[in-house]
Amino acid sequence: MTEMTLGKALTAGLQQAMRDDDKVVIMGEDIGKLGGVFRITDGLLDEFGAERVMDTPLAESGIVGMAVGLAFRGYRPVVEIQFDGFVYPAFDQIVSQVAKLHYRTQGRVKMPITIRIPWAGGIGAAEHHSESPEAYFVHTAGLRVIAVSNPQDAYRCLRQAIASDDPVIFFEPKRLYHHKGEVDLDAPLADAPPMGLAHVVREGTDATLISYGAMLTTALDAAAAAEDEGISLEVIDLRSLSPVDYDTVSASVRKTGRVVVAHEASREAGVAAEVIASITEDCFHWLESAPLRVTGHDIPYPPAKLEKFHLPDLDRILDAVDRVLDRPNSLTEVER
């Protein structure tokens, strides 16, 4: 096991994938000589050369369009979108081509494209640099959507995404790039659990708390704080947002009878809404209270000085836990 940051784990995953398969090529804005704005691709140009590590113009639609052409020719392109809010110019390519070509050609054409997106808030960035667009892609049939929360998953899931014949939207929580953890660099990929499985990060009995990406850290902090009050929370890291591992989720909810889902993205039609709808359909007779969601507000992402009021925090999650457990909470205080 090797201790490394999440960012370095991603670098190691890219490096290993490129060593394993010479059809893996990476492309994006400033990923070559600069090594990417977050230095995730640092050093790869020196090892693999400019034919496999390609600096591109500032044109996301062109970058993804080129990836489609390379996939047609048998390559496995890995695209870096420099920031989450920059993905929208490529939306037509992703939704109209990347997601549909395998289906539309009855399986004759594969789209083994991995689209890496530094994602979500918490770093005090400028406009269009802290968005959470995952629901758009979850709603798009034909895409796998992955959101990692720790260095081990970053290393393993990125390699699995690149090896997959399906197109993968790969969200990387930028505020966790410098968080450290143990990574097994030598474990065979064939022996690893599938990237589509959720992970029960912390077992509990009183309520299930579901999250993903950087918000998982807040969820774990909430579980630790709740334990001080005698409340046992089971914390699940979804990891895969499409498809969702509902076997793991439902097993937990049937055990606890209560569920809270937390994410940074806006509330309206977000991932939490879909997860809760599916839980209600599958686990209705086991639920002891209405499922709740704790999310970002339904506004454009705010200026950096205000983002702490936008991102779900410990207090908001614990208040939702109190509500599903029918404990005193912000709503009961207002009623008084």
C-alpha cells in the first residue's frame, strides 16, 4: 500500500492505463506541457510523447468530437474537461454522439471514451468553475457516470473506466485532490470490485446516509457527530451515479428504515430525487419516515464568498437526520 493524494492516484491510474494499452490516448486543454491546471497529467507527456498526450485548442466540442473519431478507429480516448462548467459546449457531442452510437449501430461501434471532469465546489473558484452537472448525464441513457471520493477508488475506478467499452463520465471532486489515503497500486484490476458498486463506508442501525464525491467527507463527519448523541448512521458512498447499485442501497434502507441523501448539486430533479424515488418504490413497506434530501440551493452557483452558505454542511445534514428520527429539529423549533 502507498499513501498518496487523490490527485496523484488519478495520475497513477492514467499512467498505468497507458502502459497497459497503447491505444489509450489523452487529450485536453493544457494537459501536456503544463500537466493540466490541477497537474493530474503531469509527467505523462515526457513518458508517452505528444502523439498520446495531446494539448488541444480551447474547444470542448472539438475535443470530444475528436475523441469520437478516435474511438471509431479503435482507440480509447481519455478527455479532460478543464472545469465542470466548461463541459456544456461539448454537451451536444456527448448526448447526441457519445451516448448513442453503440445503441444506434446495434453494437457494431463501441465508444470507449472516458471524460474526466474536475467537479463541484469548495475551493473558492470563479464563475463556471464549481458546478455540479451530474444530473444531466445521469438522465442521458448510454452513459456510465462515476463520482469518486477517495484515492483508492480514484486509482481503481479510473482504470476500470478506461478499460470499459462504455462511455464514462468521470467526476473528480476537486476539493479532495490533496486529500491523502492508502492506495494498492499492485492489486490486479481483474480482482477489483466493479466500479458500479456502492460502498458501505460506515455501518449503522438508526438511519442510512447516502452521498458521493466530496460530500461523502461531510457525511462521515455527520455520522461521527451523531454518534456522540447515541445515533448510529450507516453511510453509503454511491460511487456510481448511473447505474446506481440499488441492491446495496435497498439492503441498508430495509435495515434502518430511514434515509437521508446529500449532494452539492441543486435540489430540483437532482440525483437525490431519483435515488429517493427508487427507494420509495422498492422499500416503501420498510420505511419508518419519509426520506429526505440535503442539497445545494436552486440557484446558479454563488460567488466564492457565499459558497459556504450554498454547500450542505454538518448542521444541515444532522438536522435532516433529526427529522427522519423524529427528534427535535429546525422545523419543530419554528412551529413552537
